[in-house]
Amino acid sequence: MRLQIRATARSSLCFFLLAYVASSWRVLHPGRFSDWLRQRRRQWGLLFATSHALHAAGLVALHHMASPALWAQLTSLPSWILGGSGYLVLTLMALSAHDAAVRTLGAERWSRLHRLGLHWLWTLFLLSCAKRVGGNPLYLLPVGLLLGALAARLWAHLLKRRGSSL
């Protein structure tokens, strides 16, 4: 069960990062690949939601299988609260990942939900990975990828505001 949880955490991060940088990558590196990536942003997000649903299922199964002492060692109340907020945001984003939701919510509200949701999920991923660096320096890789993705988004945003490109 713990192997499934680790595997889905990693696949979720990969799918999340693809969705997170798709638009920015198109600004920073225009071309066929960035167009392809951007056109499939919704699919990357839904793959992330699916992978993370499997992650949640693994957590629930482990909770039922583990002894109370092991479970207390593996998790904490703040993790449940923050993680739960992430699942709520992810669920709202997945449920609204279609054109009818954009029409129903209005483009501005839909965009705000997805933009704020992406940044909240980014924050949760960063916290989750950063807290593990002390026990396993390999977690510096996802921390670096997350920080790089944020830098790409900020750089692309600045370029769009200035009306310039690379």
C-alpha cells in the first residue's frame, strides 16, 4: 500500500507540473511541442486528479490496515487538514474542467478558481516535498522542479505583461 501511495504521489506531481507549466511553456518556448502541451492542459489536469484519487484511496486503505501507532507515525492532523483542503480544491477543479462549467461559472470566476487552485496545490506539493528533504535529499529534485515551474510561470507572466517574447 505504501508503494502505491509513493508511486501515485510521484505520478501526480508529474501530471500536475505538466498542467502547471503548459501555458507558460508556450510563451517561453513557442513551437509544436509547447502547442501540443498547452492543447492538452485539461487532460494533464484530469490525469493528475485521477492519479491523486488513487493516492487518496491508498491512504484510506493504509489507514484501515495500519496499526494506530504506525498511522500516528506516518501522518498528522495538520497533514490531514492541508491535504483535505487540497483534495477539495482538486475536486472542484476536476468537476469544472469542461466548457459548460466555464459558461456556468463565468470565465472570470472559472479562471480564478483554477489559477488559485493551481497555486494552492503547488504550495501543498512544495510543503510535502520540502519537509522530507532532511530525511532524504532526493526530495530536492521535486522541490527544484516545483520552484523551476513557478519561476517559468512568473517569467512568462512578465513577458506577457511587457508584450515581448524571447
